[in-house]
Amino acid sequence: MRQTRKYLQTSNITRTTIRRLRVIPSYFFLIWRWSMWLYALIVIIFTHSSYVNTASIPYSSIAVILLSITFLETLFVTLYAPVIQILFPRPLTTAATRSLKQAQLLERVLTEEEETEILPPFMQTRNHYWNIAIYSMDVIICGIVMYYSGPFSNPPFGLGSPFYRYGMSTVFAAAAVFRYPGGLLAALGYDLFALFGMFVHAPGARSYVPNAVDIVGSLIDTPIVAILVAYLANLLENHARSKYHERENARTQAALVSIGEALLKSTGDRQELLQRSSKPIQRGRFERLRITLIDLAIPEDEIQATALQSFEQQQITTCVEALSPSTQFPDISQTLAQKVLASGQKLVSFEASDDQQSGIARMYIPLRKDDHVQIVLGAESRRLAPFNAQHEKFLTIAGTQLLVALDNIRLAEQTIQLAADAERGRIAREIHDGIAQLTYMLSLQAETCEAQAQRISEASEEDAELITPLTERLSKLVVISKQALWETRNYMFSLKPLMRGTTTLTQMLNNQLREFEAISDLPTSLEIAGSPALYGEQYLHSRHYAQIGTSLFRIVQEALTNAYKHAHATQLTVHLRYQSDRIEVDICDDGRGLPPFLLQNEPARVETQPHILSGHGIGGMRERATELGGDFSVLAQASGGTIVRVSIPL
């Protein structure tokens, strides 16, 4: 009893107008049925006790049987009534215990206000035919009781029965659930029993002369009750819906305000933005919320082609989830999000449970911008019915706010990137017009001085001994100046964006080798196997392919620098191979080779020898390859020299 009282004190069942309106017909039905049963009991007790049965069955025996049947029926209906199950979550009978899950689910439905329909007087299943059978059976039982109790009074049918008003409650119940059609059909069925008793009297009936008052009174009451109850039920439901929409709009506005506050607090990080906004969207509405952000840099055709593969492998999405503590149903949200991403259409499903009383409702909505899916919002909850248009509207509004915030982040990043590119371009131009030109002039002057000193040394044997040291120093100065010029050109390439516009990887490497050959005077060649055309036009314009091209360009740049500065090579060859699943590049030289520990790929010892290579050296090249899932190795050629090999998968 204490537990029930505590539950009633903490319950929200009767705290809102909507909930009160929804349960009014159910309360009236139970009050009516019990009141009319007591009325029948009083009438039977205080009426005459003469025997009226032709089969010598006493009047009191028939009364006891009918009272017992109606009492058990009323008790059964009461224990299984949704209102009673909500008020008393610990049923007092074993029979009601079997419907505990349904009661708990109905309780949660009322608390969350998922539906606004009038609460049914009887228990209901998800099978429409079962519901019709339950209410039809109640009509039949009430009609039979009315028929056999007719002889207790005058007239011996219809309103003469003490159970006549008791049986009218079945018309009340049918009209509350099925409205006008159900109520009028129940009234017609109930009147048929009255007509049957009029023409075929029940056993024990006295002689009776029919009159219009009794006939009309026995047939007109139930249709009027059906019409009135159906009308009132419609009014209550419409009013409840109106209140529900008002409250839902206020709730939606409050949630959107919370989402807006979360968006304002974001620091420009997409992951943080999704994490902050997921809780306000999920709270109080969904048990599971999944937000899938599509990588905007990849074309939609390519996303849909790879959507059925792992998001993590393709690196095309950022996903966050918000869960309620009580969430215990299977998680298939990633699979459903992939399906929606591939089809571009919303997905609304309802998976019924074993007891057919509840189910898992799911809704996944793709949100587009510029005809491309950018966000997939997925919501899941255990409910009595699928998600409705109100939930879809809320998810769409919340998702639109997210899209605006994400677009602001993207525009801010683009602004920063454009400013950085402009500044890097300015620095590159300054280097080209300043340091690069001066270094180039220094290189030319050093070469001229070296050639002049060489001619003087060859023309005069007397001065050769004095000029030779100067010639050697000038030769070293020429080498150093060319190295400085190459380093300067490398910095310029590092500052400028590489693969942009119609520039291809082949063109980039070819231009790089031509410039390297012009500066270093080392013969270089580019050998190409395969063609990038086999990857498709969409992929050639994707961000992933641009990342591969940039990494390969930097690795070749580093390898050429190392070969020029340290290998003493006389010739270099770059092999570029386009394969179906990867791109491979070999940078080959005929120099003196590298120490054994470098060829054995020992990173720890490489770090202790920074003077061997420029920049980040082998460590930097390896990092560039592994960041894209590729392989990097340094091999020795049988004929002498070194092969730097890099392979990056598509």
C-alpha cells in the first residue's frame, strides 16, 4: 500500500490537461459498469421472490448466476483496464500480472505523451481483429444477461431487465474506442437481443401485451448513448490533440533553444559541435540518437558507392551517439545510416516485440544541402506506435540548425584557408622574386668565376699552382649555390598548393624533374606505367586522391634532394605506376648508396643521424606514406645506388 501511495504521489498521470482528458471515458466506463451492477443487485434483492421459471428453476438461482457472471466480467474488465494498470503497477491478482509489461508501457506512453488518442476502456492488442473480437464478446455477454434477466420485471425484455443499463456500458466502450461506426454497431447488436426477447420470451416470462413505449424505450436508448459518447470522445480527442500540439510546440521551442545554446558554445570543432547538440536533441524524446556527418569534400556519387563499406575505413563520416541509460535494444544504427546514405531516402520502421504490445520505432532522415546528403539523423525508441510526422519535423528542424552551424564552421575554415593560401602565395612570390633570384645570380656568378679560373689555370702553368685552390673553392661554391637554389625552390613548392585546377600527378612530377635537372645538371627521367583514367573522373577530383598526389610529390622531392646532396649520383630515374588498387613510385639513383641500418629500416638509428638527409629525411617520408595507409621502404640496387619505394592504396 505504501508503494502504491508513493507511486501515486510521484506519478505524472493526472498532472496535465491532456492526460486527464484522455482517461475520462475509461473512468466513466468503469464507474458506470460498477454502479449499474450494484443497481441490478439492489433491484433483484428488493423485487418479489416468486418462482417464474417453467423448468422449476428458482428465481434466486437465476439471479445469482447472472449476478456472478456480470461480477466476474466486470472484475476481469477492471483488472485489465489500462487506467487501472497504470494506477496500480503491482496488480493484486495473478491474472493481471500477465499484463504487467503492457501496463508499464502504457504508463511510459502517458508520461511521454507519445499518443493523444482516448485511452481505451478495455485492454487492447496491436491486432485490430482481436480488439473487435474483445468488444464483440462483451456485447454478446451483456446481451445474453439482459435477455435472461428480462422476466424479472415488466416488460420481460429490454428496459424491463435490471441489467439493461449495465449492458449499455458495452455500447459506451465501443463508441469510445471505435467512435460512431463502432458505437452504432454495438448498439445494433445489443438491440437485437432486446428484439429477440420481445418476440421470443426468455424462460419464466409472464404474459405481456407489447406497447409502443416499452418497444421504443428498449431500442432507442443505446443508439443515443452511442452517438453521445462518440461525439464526446471526438471532442475530447480533438481538444487533447490541440493541447498536445501546443505543448509539443513549446517543448520543441525549448529543445531548439537548448540546441541553439549548444551551437553557440561550440568552438568550431565539428566533433565537439555534434557532441554538444546530440544531448538536447535526444533528451526526453528518443532513447537513441545517432548523428552521421558526411565528409563534404567527397562527391555524393562517391559517397554512395562506398556507403555500404565501413565508415571508418573510408573516412567519410563523423558519427556521435546519445543514449538513454535504460536503452537495451539491439544497435543497428550504423547499418541503417549506411542504407539511408546509399539510397538518399528517409527510413521509418517499426519492429514489433514478441508480445505484440510494443516495439522499437526507428526513423532515419537524410538532410541535404546543394543536392548532397550532408547529415543523417537517426532516432530510436521503444514505443507503442511508429514515429509520426511531429518527430520527423523536429529532427528536420534540429538537423537544419546543425547544417547551418556546420556550414558556418566550413566557411570559417575556408576563410582561414584562403587567407593562409594568400599569405603563403605572397611569401612564395617574395622568395621567387628575392632570395631565389639572388641565389640564381650567385650560382651563375660562381659558375662564371669557376670557368674563368679554370681557363687562367690552363693558360699559365706558372699561375696554375696558385689558381687551382681557388678553382676548387669556386667549384664547391657552385655546388652549394645550386643546393641553396634547390632548397629555395623546395620551400616555394611547399608554400604553394600543388594539385589544383587541371594539374595532374604526372604533370607535377614531370615539372619537378625538369626543374631538378635544370638546377642540378643531373640527368633525370620519368617512366610511367598505367594510366590514372582507370580510377574514374569522380575519384580523380576527390580529396583523397589529392592527398595521395601531395604526399607522393613531397616524397619524390625529399628523395631527389637527398640524392643530389649525399648520394653523388650521376643519373636519377623515377618510376610512376598506376595500379588498380594503389599508386607506386620508385626513385632510383646510381650513387654510393646508404648505410646498412638505413636499408634495414631502423627508425631509432635514423633519428640519430640527422646530418645524412635534409628536412625530416626518411622518417618524414615514411610518415607521409603511413598516414595514408601506404608502405615505404629503402632498397639497395644490385648495380649500386638506392631505390626509395613508396606504395599508397586508393
